[in-house]
Amino acid sequence: MEDLYLNRLISIALTWELLSLLNGSESSADPVCPLQLSADRMVIKYEDPVSVLCSTTTSAETLYWTVDSQKINNNTWSVNRLLKWDISPYCNATFPGIGSCRKPLHITVYKTPDNMSISLLNHSGPMVEGTEYRLQCDIQNVAPLQNLVVKWYKGNEFLLNVTYSNSTKTPVDVSPTLIITPSRDDDGAQYRCEAELVLGPEGPQPPPTVSSKYQIYVEIRPQHQPTPGSRNIVQPTAKPKGHNDLLELNPPSVVVKYGDPVSVNCSTSCTDCEGMGWEVTQGGTAFQLNATIVTWIVDNLEDWTIKPMCYITTSTNQVTKTLPVILYKTPDNMSISLLDHSGPMVEGTEYHLQCDIQNVAPVQNLTVKWYKGNESLLNVPCSNSTKTPVDLSPTLTITPSNDDDGAQYRCEAELDLGPEGPQPPPTVSSEPLNFTVHYKPHINASQLPKRIPVFRGYPEELVCEAKGNPKPRIQWFYHQVKLGRDPGGNLTVYEAGLYNCTATNNVGTSFVVVEVILKEDYLPLIAGFVAIMVVVISVIFIFIYSIYYKNTKMGRYSLKDAKLSSTPNGNVAQNGGRNIPLPMTRLSQPNIIF
């Protein structure tokens, strides 16, 4: 019995291995819908051709395409010039024992800008050093906007990335800006903006890019005019280049948190100077005769537009040096919310998250970062040049999937204040927003192969596991006939055929079709044949052995040519003619028994 059981196990294992190899050689397809596209996702340039083949892994009764409600009776969808921005092709089929199903083709249609240019807003002619200006990059007729990244450069030095969350698919015009404060070193510098369409791994590599350049010219800043109440200083007709090198600021620039103290020394090596001082709206100093160092001190810095200037006066001219000051403030409060929706989300639906940031400055140093758990999703730099605190509400567009159920989203406000600022940069984060996502059932195909062999007389249990939110209801069908009221995920089968496991919740329905193949169990026949052969072989062996035993164990005797000896009564016989006497006994008539 043990040998018989072992042989049966080996036979089953070999059958399963053969089925696995056969299944592995087939083309991969959706276990729910046995349709396969030559490309599931495509990135197509506007007006370019497109062609996609739809095939099946099993015989289909019907196979066709639908594009915007138009039916195409062909297994290939082809377009010579794609002229639609929002297009949704579907491959459709009807299968025996399964019913109808379809598979979408995801298409991204893109277009590079028709034109790009850089201009200087609200100004013409040369710039003045130390003055704030705004460059604008005009980008015309680009799509899709959510895949656009605008990059700013000065020469080959990268300055800023600008991204967009707008989900508009048709071409639009955008005009991102860049705030600059040129110095004399920027005279003749060339600024450049690039429009790059990042279209993912299916798109062209490297990404399509269009750029525009703009050259700036900078004039030396005019001499500072004294404020009322300050010492009258001689205003020269021109300021010799490099004279402000006579002044040294320590530190040369400051980054101060709103309300914190600040202290900066201004010193000079000038030997023929009349005096020096600080001219500033908060904490200024009077003109100090023959001084070589003056200190600007403020206990609580609260002036958002402050521009401290150290000056020195000689008998012929005046030299000034402005202290760069960044006054910053972290947000008072941050929160994240879901716009125009309450309750659970539904997979595949677009939603907008809003991050409310209250009372933060300066905005141009702010970067809003979006996270899902610890995964970084998007960085949004702000280009607003306002220095006073403002409220912001950046948004993030998401399309949740089943993997987002239970996920936590959050936003962070980071003030990148440069190397002079605090390290790491000040960061404030919102409380995480927990997601509940409803999604249609997903059947675990690894637990339910497409083909399962069943030996006649030996039932097989089919296990159908489905994950969904809300929890799905599982039902079994045999040739489109429901099996019982609600047998659940496990089903014991005895017969061959197509078995359909269907999982349903209020979001949608998924199903998997299993083909049960009936196999004949030849092991009992093989075992009977082996037993008969054993009996036949045993009989033959016993017969041969008995003959051999008789021939080798039993002697043969003969009385031919026997010689009588001189033994009395002549009762001697000869053995085999070798004259060996054998004693013989004469039997009388009464001793003979018949």
C-alpha cells in the first residue's frame, strides 16, 4: 500500500509540473479578463500615427474596439493622425463561460510649445544692481500641463524648477516667473528657461525640451541719499568702482528669525576718512567721527523690508555697503484637507488635496513638499517675492488606487534660507490625513490557476481569495449557473468544465475562470497488472525450482550387471558396476504387501 500511495503522489506531482510549464509558456494576460494589448500604455505626439493590437489567450465569440462610443470591428485599432487630446480606446470581447469584458488602452497625447520667450516685467533698459526684478517665461500651446517642468538657469547654473498640478489635457499657455536681484557681477549674464515634458518611461527619452534665452545688463547703483535727520553727506557725481571694498561687514549677510536679536559690525581700513555710521530704519547709529568700526544692534528685529546700510565719508566722496538681511517666520499653523469631498474615496477617481499654510515668510524661500507615508511625491517652490507673512493653499491632484487604502498623506513647509540660514532648514509639517479608499475586488490568481486537473473519483477543492473594500462577496458559477446560495471562497469539484469565481462589492465586480480537466487514474490498473505479473512470475519460479530440486537432491539406482557375491543366500547386489556390495534382504512371500 505504501508503494501504491507513493506512486500516486509522484504521478500527481508530474502532472502539476507539466501544467505549470504549459501555463508558463503562455502569454501573460489579465487573470480577470483574458485580453492582451500589444501596449497597455502609450505616449503619442499630437498628429502622430498610432496602432495597437488586441489579442486573447482563449477563444472569443466576439472581439472589437470601442473609441468614444464608436465600435470598430477589428482586433487592431489604427489612426493615421491622432487629433484628440482626451481619448479612451477599449478592447472588448465576449467569451464562452465568462461573458463580456474589456481592457482600456491608456494614452497620453503631448505637444511641445509652439513658441517660448523671456521678458523683463515692468522695466526696460539696463538693470540697477541691488534692485529686484522679475523675469517672465512665456510658453505657448503646450500639453499636458501636469507633465511640464519649467527650469530656470543662469548660464549653466541651475536656479529653479516650476511644476504644475493642473490635470488639463488640452494645450495651454503658461507664464512662470523668476525673481532676481542682480549684482554688478551679473552684467552680461544670460538667463534661460527650459520647458521639459516628463512623460515617463513610455515617453521619448530624453524628454522633449524647448528653451529660450535672455541677456541682462546691469548698471552701478546710484549713491544713497541720506534720510531726514541723518548727517549731510557729500554726494559725488560718480562712485569709483571698487570703493565699497573699503567697508567690511561681519557677518557679510544675516538670516534672522522674526523677533530675534541681530548684531553686525561694519569696519574700515580707510586712513583719511571723516567718519562712518549705520543708516537703517531700526537700530541705526549716528555719524561717528574718525571711527573705524560701528556696530548695528537690534534686540527684536521686526521690520520685514529693512535694508541696513553702512556708510563711510571721506573729504571727496561717500562709500556705502548694504547688508543683505533675510527675515523669516515659520508657519503658525498647517493643515491638510480633501477639497469638495467627504467620506471614503473610490479608486480611479481624481481628488484634490489642499495644504493650508498660515503666516509664513518669505514666500520665495518656501518649498512645499508632499508625502505619502515616507515617499516624496512632489516639491512645489514658490516664486512670490512678497517679504511679509502670507497664507498659502497649494494643492495636490491624486488618483488613489487600492494600495492607497490606509495610506497617510501630509505636506511640509520648508524654508530654504541658504548657507547662512539654520541647518537643517526650518520645517513645519501638517498632521497626516488618513485615506480610506473603496476599490473593487482583486482576486488572488496565484491561489487559483487557470487549469486544474482532477482525477476521476478524487474531488479537488478550489480556493478563491479576493481583496476589496468593502469586503467582497464571493460566488461560484458552473457554466453560468450559480452553485448554491453563497458557498464562499472554497468549492469542491468532481466534474470537468469551466468554473467562474465572481467577487462583488459596491464598487465593482471581478471574476476568474478556472478550467477543470478530468484525468483518468490508471494507478489501480497498473497496480493490478503488477500484482498479476508477480503471481505469474512466482508460479513459474516455483515450478522451475521444484524441477531443479528433484534433479539435484534425489539419487538414481540400477541393478543392471549385478554380480552375486559369495555372501550367504546370495543377498548382495552390485552398485553401479563398481563392485560395491549392497546388502539385500530376501523377502518371503508373506512379507510382500500389495
